[in-house]
Amino acid sequence: MMEEVVNKYVKYLKVKREEPSLNYLQRLIQHHLTYIPYETFSKFYYYTLAPDYIPPLPLFVDNLVEKGWGGTCFTLNMNFARLLTELGYECSLVKVEPGHIAIMVEIKDRKFYVDVGYGSPIMKPIELDKVTRLVMHGFGEEIIFTKQSSHIFEIDRRSNGKTFVKKQIIWEPLSEDDIRDDIRASYFDSDDNITMRRITAVRFNGQKCFYLRNGTMKVMTFRNISEIKMNETDKWVKHIHEIYQIDKTSLLESLDFLAERNVKIF
């Protein structure tokens, strides 16, 4: 059963199964960011199942293939870590505070930071233990990793030279059970939890990054940024379905979810 699930996941990523290696890990990350979106549509649905629900790997893969769902950081990184474990990698989860998780992958006594759940072009594994200050660039974004202590690293995301989000990586291995409270906090159904009060989706497609926030989609390349404004439902559903390959029913249900909480996209 699990063998079939893993093969289905790998096939969706358009790669072949290989023995664990750093090169293979990097290709898995790149393909994951290309073919699987960061999105909140599925988060609204999973919230209705339980206040700390993360789909098991078989369900995650089924929803990926049948509905085009990816997820937010907990769903994406936890299931990518499960895949990597099934492929023979040694993986743990790490907290990125506030409100985020990533993956620690150990290869031949070297530890790498992996993150396919941040909606960010972190396209390769980062050997944090070798980092004092590392700057990455992609799609108008600058990502700066800075060592603060032996087990704490700052990750600073900037656009046009200005920070728009800054977090701390707690570089200590954790299990899924260790982050259960963090998962539950991410689902808080309150106006203070902005993730549950807006629609977000990010997908990297070749030389373009598509970034959706409610009714506006930014299309970013390495040289410029353009915007698509969508002010009515049919146009919105059409564009998002075409760009992210997410099923139309899920898109409409997300609008209903927010409308019930007095959030209107249009």
C-alpha cells in the first residue's frame, strides 16, 4: 500500500525513484515547488475534520492527484518529510517561529534545512551548520539566513530591500507529536489568525512565480512583476484553476468558508 502511495507521489513530481543523495534531494525540492502549490483552500477543508488535522500521506497524495491540493507549511512539509523517509532519508521536523515548520534532513552526518511549505523559492537544501550569513535570490525576493547561535538561525525574507517576514529557525530535531500544539494554533478560527481569514496560493512555474492573495494575482519573473485583478467569481475561479490546477469545487467552497466569517473577496 505505502509503496504504491510513494510511487504515485514521486510520479506526480515527474521524477524517478533513486537512492538517497544530496543531488536527488535538491531535484525533489525543485520539482515539489514547481508542481505542488502552497495554498489555503485545502486548509479550510481540513479544519472542518479536526482542529489539528494533517492528512496522512495516502490521503495527501490522493487529494494532490485528484484535486490539485498542496497545503500550507504543516501539511506540505510534514508529508514531504514522510515521503523522504519512505525514500530512505533520515528526517526530522524543526520549528520556525512564529507559526512555521521545516525539515531537517541528515545525509552522511551532514544536516540540511529543507522547506517546501513557505511559498518561497528556497530551491535547494541549506547546510545551516556551515552558515554564518547566506543570501539567496529569486522572483524579486531576497532570503537571508543568519546564524544567531549554535541552534538558532534567522530567516529574513525581503522584497525591494524591505523585510516582509522574519522568523527564527530552532535547529533542533522534533517529531510530529512535538509540534501538535503548533498545528492546533495554526487552525485557530479567529480574526487574529490571518491565515484562516484570507486566500493565499503560490506556485513556481519555470521562470514565473504566481502569487495569489484574495482577488489579486501577482505574476513575478526575475525581471518584473505584473498584477491580475479579479473582481468577480467566474473570472477568479477560471484563472486560479488554470494556474494552480486546483479543482473548482474547492475554490468555491473556500469563498463560502470565508463568507461565513464575514470575509468577502469581491
